[in-house]
Amino acid sequence: MSTDTDIVRADEGGGGLGVDIELTGALVARAGARQGRVVVPAGSTVADAVTTWADRYGSHLRLALLEGDRLRSTVSAVRVADGGEKRLVASEPLRNGDTIRFEFRE
């Protein structure tokens, strides 16, 4: 499995929230990707964005980040915006233009 893969094409179609996904550290090797971009319906959550990404590009992405409908205990997610970061849970609602960074934590 390549660890230098960028999956950045947005889903085809109209409307929705554009969300960028970034992975760091050990998650890049685990998921086989560094970044992605998805379009999800309004009202979607962090977990929904991961699921949409995985549905399009492979279940290994979901397995690397989620356990059921929650973040894996070794994964944290942060919203990167306006020069700051806010830690998120899987059920956090997304905003159009969000960049969500997933980090491995021990």
C-alpha cells in the first residue's frame, strides 16, 4: 500500500459542504493517504465525511479513522480555521470549507 497517495478530487455533483481531510504521522501509513476532499450534505458530521471518503476510495480509510460511529481511541480530529485549531468529536457538525486534520495519538 502506498503511503504517498493524495486523494483530493471532490465528489461530482452539485450542492453540499466541501470538506478537506488531512492525515498526519502514522495515520498516513495506516490509511494509505495524506489528504482528501469530499462533498457532503448540509448537516453532515465528521464521521459522515470520513464515511463518504471511504465509500468513494476504499474502506481502509474508514477503518484507519473510525471505530463504529466514533473516532478510534488512537485518533484525534481538529478543525483547522483562522490560524487556530479546535478539537472535534465524530458527531461534530461540519461547515462548508472546513479542513479537518486527523492525528495519531498514543
